Amino acid sequence: MKKYFLRLIFLSLFGGIIMPVQAENVKPGTCHSYKIQGNKVIFDCEYNIQVQIEDVGSGILKIWYDTDGFKRNNESFAVIKKGDGNSHLNISEQPGSYEIYTGELIVRIEKSPFQIRVYDKYQKLLMEDFLDMGFVVDSTQMSSYKTLKPGEHIYGLGEKNGPLDRVGSRLKMWNSDKPCYSVNEDPLYKSIPFFMSSSGYGIFFDNTYKTTYDFGVESDNYYSFSTPGGEMEYYFIYGPTYKQIISGYTKLTGQPIMPPAWALGFAQCRGMLTNEQLTREIAKGYRDREIPCDIIYQDIGWTQNLQDFEWRDGNYENPAKMLSDLESEGFKVIVSQNPIISQTNKSQWHEADSLGYFATDVRSGKTYDMPWPWGGNCGVVDFSNPEVADWWGNYQQKVLDVGVRGFWTDMGEPAWSNEESFDRLSMKHHLGMHDEIHNVYGLIWDKIVTQQFEKHNPNTRIFQMTRAAFAGMQRYTFGWSGDAGNGNDVTDGWNQLAAQLPIALSAGMGGIPFWATDISGYCGDITDYGAMRELYVRWLQFGAFNPLSRIHHEGNNAVEPWLFGEEAEQIAKTTIELKYQLFPYIYTYAREAHDTGLPLMRALMLEYPDDPEAANLDSEFMFGEELLVAPVMEEGAAFKRIYLPEGEWLDFNDPANAFTGNQWIEYPVELETIPMFVKRGSIIPQMPVMQFIGEKADYPLLLSVFPAGINKSAKFEVYEDDGETNNYKSDIFVKRKIQCLAKRTGLEIGFKAIDSNGFRVRSRDLVYQVYMERKPTSVHLSDKKLKTFKVKKSENILPDTIEKAEWSWDEVSGACLIRIPASLVGEPIVIEK
């Protein structure tokens, strides 16, 4: 499409005479004819503009404007779903328009001036070009303008700052390294050009250049998306619900990979965590204090040279033994990668240079000389060169062979290539110039890291977390939000903490369900741990509900929980233990994220799209469908103002405390308080606290049951697989299905474990914790009346083994405890009032 600008802006065919055209607002004008090619229709318009509309299936349309035979410089980096070329599009022609019928959608195209409108099958207007501006070209860019309806809400664009509702915002896509970014700074590290409208559709703009999105800033009558190059090619994704739109985007760009089970535990890092002694000390600190932890990271300085994957001399005495020892204690070690080779790393640099594995400088034809924050100038590895893949894979495998369990791919913008870095545009990659490749550079790198990992370690689930990425990243990697926090005053990072919540929710709606913040904020020197205590605790309480929870800070600023005082340590321990207890619940939703693309942390408008209070609510979130979490993010807070949507909500910390929905409440908080609510009619699976995921393979399940109203059921399906392999992609798993039906006479509980594709199901004891208004008169297992037992004060309600079926009543919590040994778990339970 680049050729299009030169040809279209300066020339037009008018009456057989070539005449100059104004370099502004060139549009398709009048459509003269059309032709059908299977599932595509191509319209011929003025100025040699053609418009292709393709039925991709599942309510997805591809709309593409071009003048050069619909050719791309590169195939889409993001899209994997293709339409059925053997199908035949259904189109009818009217005197002034055409209509396309797909079964789910009606597309009406006005002939003159050319205009596209999309309706659902009931003739409800979903999206329309704004007047004749569905495609507009001037001397600098191509744009598409859409009507912005009164009251319309727009969400998305992935990991972005600002309010959840994008109406009133102008945003850019240009992966940028923004240390200690402000709460309104844009662009940031990732480019996810996908957004959703409350009118029932989403748009994925499949363009890798520095695109711009104006959602009603220029005018409240329209929004637009624009590009300086590449293709005007976008996908219309029908919902009509937000969840269905996200599912459609997932079908289009790929399913998220599932993390290893242990990745959903807690992780510890710091900028100078780059040596064996400190790594062992931190591991010992966690285990001695019995604070659960699964992962310890090694930051950039772990290598001898960037990026030779050699352990730094003097920092590591015996890396293989260190990794083996830590593994035996339940710790997995993740190391960083950078996408460059430092010039001080002479051997590897000359190797890559001689093989042509670096991006080149178009001005000289030689390797581009890239300044780098660490290790001096470097060469930028050209991952778009297919010959690089095996070369890089062999290097990264060196540390995997000795026990490293995964990578975090850092600085993949590549770093310091921000908007103002015009010189970087002189870089030439195998697949194109840097203006086209910049936004997908991190994605291409992450793809190679994952594919090479799987090549060398077959059927092993990868852990990879990345900073810079593009749409489709979910097929290869997970994400974190980069260098947040207040670098000028680390204790004054409250606004940065609060801003992380809408960033997390927007990321989740953009195909990044497995996401993390740097707990503590990353930026700023910590000189007074007491002064930092409250902010640290609040950041950790938020981070515990990130699917990936990592404590991390810059430099040699230690941020282990025990450094902030006894109170903070105990709160941190309790908070981290809560995440481990919720692991069966979290892992179930991790599977749902893989299947549907839906995030674990959900903006309330995903679950309550018709609630006006939820439309731009970014101070709380749904954690799955059953739990509402409203982390405290204000300094010195005594209350948290919380909105509860429709239904009845029970205080998860005190289930006897119930609230009616559709109201705001003032919830009292102390430093240790995490406001959490569970919707009545829910079942929350939990497990005993462990020091690391998988410490006890035969753990019992705790099923906290919050019964629904009379004649209604509470249901949950607890998902489980082996947690380590890619067998989940072949649907090898078990689902334990629990249902509690409420009747006037009492409750009926059913349980059934269903395996898929021969999964070897591990037997588990069960403990039901059923919250009731009063003590039951009796509990039956099948036809047998169960005996009662008393829970001792020091006794765990989840014992290691359960010998017999029995029940107890907890007067304080108002819960009926029922213990069922594994041999009896399938038998029905009746609780009589």
C-alpha cells in the first residue's frame, strides 16, 4: 500500500486525462462494480481504490482497502484464522446499494458515496462509516472514520494507561521504553490494536506501523484509526457481548498458552539479583519464615555478556548445583533475556555479524550500532531472519539444560527506540524497515523463544514473560507492565499503584490474561523501609490477585516481605497464603483463559455490561465470575468505597456479613484488609496452604459453598491437569463438577469427576464448607446419617487425610463442615434444615 500514496495523491484518472489531485481527503467516491471470489467480494471504486470484504466466519469480517491487488509486504503477524475460500458469499444488488448476508450479519454498502454499515440479523445497526469517510487518504496517512453514537463506550487497546472507557482519548501504538512512566503516559510497551464497542462489536486493525486512535477527541460525532503506512486492513468482530467479542478476537489471533501450574504462585526478584549467594539467601528467607514462594528471578547481570547465556564469572560458584538445590526446595529459577549482542561480547558479536544475524543500517549496509542501557553499544538480533531461530535456540538451551525453568524477555521494544528516536528508523530487518517491524519486534522474538523451547524440550510447558509485544503475543508468552512506580520518591507511588489496576484490566481485555505488575513499583530507591511499609503492603495485596505475582524493584533495592517490619511481614504472609489457598479456583480460570481468551482479572463491565455504574469502573474487579476484589490503593485509608453490582454479596472475610447489590458501600479497612466479596450462589474451591505449588500432590479440596436461593443451584467445575506438559492442548484433564441445589427443606449437593482423554485422575478427600443461616438438623451421605465431630481450635479444617465421613457446625462463621474421604466423594449429600 505504500506505493498507493505516491500514485493516488498526485494523479487521478478523470475523463481519460491525468490531472493533479489535492493531497487531502481522497476517498473511494463512487463504487462502479463488484466481483465475488468465494467468501470475498471486491468493490471497484474511484481513484483505482478497491474494497475487499471477506467473511472469515464466526461473525468476523475482514475489510481491506487497497489499490495494488491486495498484497501485503508481510503476512499478518497476528492473525491465524482464515476464512473458508470454498464458501460463496451471498450478495444482492439494489439501485443504490449492495447487501451482504452472512447468517449473523447484514452488511449494507452504499454505492455513492461509498459507505459501509454493518447490522445484526435483526437489522440493528452495529457499526457504520462516518458519512463517506470509511477510508480517507491525505499526504501523511490513511484513516478510517466511524460514527460514534451518543453514550457509546469503547474499551481496549491492551496494556494502556488512562480510563477504561477510551471515549475522549487519543492513543498511539509504538512500543516504547518508559521507565517510571506517569499515570497518563502513552504509548507504553505493548501494541494491541484491538478495541470493543458497547454497540456489540470489536475492531482489530491489522497494521504494525505507528497507528493512532482518536476516540471522540477531534469530534464527538466520530472516532478514527489511522496509519502512516502499511495496509488499511481491519477485522470487524461481532459479539454482541463483550465476552463473545473477546472470544472472536481469540479465534482470530490465537488461544493463550497456559502457564505451568507453579507459575501461578509467588515470585521474588530485584534488579541486582544476579548472584548465587543472594539467590540462596532469599530462598532460605522464604522457607525459614514459611512464606510461600515458587520462583526466583535472575535479572540482566546474571550473564557474563549480553546475550551469551553464560553465567557471570565470580557471581555463581556452581550454577547447576544451585539450580538443583533450589529445585529440591520447590524453587524454579527464571532468567532474563535481552534481544541484543553486546560489542564487548566479541566472539558472539563477530559470529552474528558474519552470519548476517543483526539488523542493518540502511545508510551503510552494516550492522546497526545500537546504544544499550547495559553493556555498551550492541547489535540488534534480527529475529525476522528465519536462520536466526535455531542459532538463538541453541544458545538459550544452554541454561535450560542445567535447570533454568524459563525466561523473561526484557527490553524488546527494542529499548530506547521510542517515538523521538528517529535514528532507529534507519534499521533494516530481514522482513522490512524498522517502521514496519518495530511494533512486532518483541512478538517475533517471543515466538522464537517459545518455539525453540518446545523444539528442545518437547511437551514441556514454557514459562515466558515479556515486556514488549504485539497482538497475538498470547500464543507464546505472558506479560508484565514494565517499570512502574515513582522514581523521584518511592514512597509517593500511590497514583502509580492505582493506575496499574485499569492497565491490568485493559490488558486482560486485549488477549493478555496472564499478567503481572512489579510489586513494590520497581522505580525509586528505598531508604526508609518503615515509610514504604504501607505502600508495599497495598501493592502486594493487589499483586496477589495478578495471575502472575512478582515482587520486583530496581537496582539493589531489596523488597522481600520481611524487610518492612513484623506487621508487614505477617500481612504479606497471610496475603500470599490466600493466593495459594485459591489455587484450584485460579487454575480453573486459567484454563478458561486458554479456551476463550477471557482474563482472570475482569473489569466489571465484562460481567455486568448493562450496569451503568460498571461502564468506567476501574477501582475494583471481578476475579473470575464469583469473586469481587476491591484492593485498597489510597494512603491512610480507613474506608474503601466499593460498588456491588446486582445480586447478593457476602463478605469473603466474614460471610455472615451480607450486602444487597446495585449499591455503593463504605467498607471499613485496616492495613491487613483486602475487601473481597463472593456472590451468593457460588462455590469457591480451595486447597491447603503450601510452601510451593505441588508440594503436596494429594491435597484435599476445600469447597466453600454459598448456596443460591430456593430452587436454584450453585455450581462450579474444578479443573485439573498435570500442570507441566502441553497435554492440556489435547484436552487431557479432569473436571470435578459440584452442584448445590437449595430447597425449602435443605440443600442437596452432588459431585462428579469427569476425565477427558484418559487423564489419570488423582483421588482427593473433600471438605465442604457450607454457609447457612442456622445449624442443620442432620446431614446424610446417600442414605446414611452422618455423625458429628468437633473441630479443635488448633486443628486445620483441611486435615492431611480424612478417614470417615462426618460433619460439624461452626457457630462463629455459620458454616457446616462436611468431611468426605476420597472413596465416598461421588455419593450425594443432603443437608436438612
